[in-house]
Amino acid sequence: MVIPKERLFYLDMGVYTKTAKYYFIEDKIFVSEVLPDSEIVLEDVEINNQKRTEVLNGLKYPILIDIRKIKSITREARLLARNDACTGQYIAAAILVEGTISRLIGNISIGWNLPEIPMKVFLDKKEALEWLENYVSKE
């Protein structure tokens, strides 16, 4: 999938919200990275959803969701964020977490919620990116 040149300039250094940074890796994997010590509430998720929709501009990509630096997230924000991951904006999702307990909780959550796209939790960024490579469009 090719990003239009006018969008590449826009994404060159990343797009920021109060709690997240968005960017592409080699024009084929979309990254959503939670900023350090973010305390995410419902309004933040709504703003982040709007920004991601704007950046993706109708195109679908595999996404790496890096939540390793999150400080906290409210229940309402977590429910909306979880539902957003299954809205059809993405081809597959790799969730990058810090620690074995977080990985276990993430895997249990995925098992209960049965996402519509392939989704997996990782401790290692390299492994997550290698897994997402399986979902990169070969166009």
C-alpha cells in the first residue's frame, strides 16, 4: 500500500495528540504509540480515534499498538479503545506491552472479546513487527 506523497510529509516526524504519537514504518505498518505517563480518559480515546481516522484516510494497514509507557486508562476509555481496534480500520493488530502479567491480561482480553481481525500481544517489538509483516499488503 502506498501513502500519497502529500501525506508522507505530514507524517514525517509523527502526528501527536496529548496521549499518543502516530507514524508509519516503511509505509506499510501503522504505529500508535502511547506517550510516557499518559493517563487516558474517554475524551483522549475519542480524539485519538479521530486523529487516526484522519491520518489513515480510508486506507487499511496492520497496526502496532505500543502501550508500554501508559500510566493509566479509565474503564470507559479502555472499552472504547478495545472496540475501536475491531472497527475495520486495520488488517491486523499487534499490541506491545511491558511485562508478563500485562501480556497475560491482554491475551485473556483478546480471548473474551474475539476480535474481527488477527490480534496478538507481544513483549518484544521486533517479534511484533515480524508478525505484522504477514499482514502487509503486497500491492
